[in-house]
Amino acid sequence: MKKNLELLCGGLSGLALLAIMVLTFLDVSGRKLLSQSITGSLELTELLMVVVIFGALPLVSMKGEHVVFDSLDAWIAPFLQRFQRALVNLVCAALLFGLAYLMWRTGSEFAITGETTAQLKITKAPFIQGMGILCGLTGLVHLIKAFGSAQEEESSEGGTL
């Protein structure tokens, strides 16, 4: 599952980031050399940033690369640390599932009303629903980590690299 998640989310985020870099290069070059900017480049960059951020979110959660407050860990017993990690992952999963639902619902409403971006008239619904799907996937990652953290720790303590 980890390989598929890395391939899907990493590829999605990487392609969106590449598109932002190419778009920015062409936009700045066009402005400097031809005195002509790319119409709607800001809107495209904003939409692509959504893809980069939400596409990377499941990977950040899976690898535990988000911000962690661990100043008190030295004074907390290991079994309480495991409980705390599981509880935090459960809370994160619940919140992300709730957010996924709200985003999916909002995307559906935008699809019905035909909501688009201001300048390029790009439909917003697929982006918002994509955010919902990726939040749901991130919630699933946290749920797996909540119930799988004890097995992960035991296997990592085993010493095989």
C-alpha cells in the first residue's frame, strides 16, 4: 500500500509542482521578453498549489513528517506515549474524515451551481472534491497508524533495517 500511495500522491504532487515551475518560468519570461503575461497564471498556480498541498498530505502523515511537539516525551512512560500516539491519530483521522465529507459536499454543491474561477472559468468542483478525497485518504492513513502503531513499533524495535 505504501508504494502505491507514494506513487499516486507523490506523482500527483510532483507533476503539479512541475507544472507550477513551468508556468512561472513561462509567465516571467513572457513578461520580461515579450511584455506579455500568461492570462490566468495566478489562478492556475492557486489550483495547482491545492493539488501539491493536498496530494502530499497523505505522504506527510504516513511518514510522520509533520510538526510534532515532543518536549514532554522524555518524562512520559513508553506505554503512555503509545496510547497518546494512537489517540492523536484517531482524533486526526476523525477530523480529516469530517473535513473530507464537508469538502466533498461543497464540491457537489459547486458542481450543481456551476461555480468557476473568476478569470479562466475553470470549474472548481473537481478540485474541491479532490481535496476531499485526499483528506479522506489522509484520514485512512491516520486510522491505520492508530491501530497499527503497536505493531510498527515492535517491528522497528526488532532491529532489521
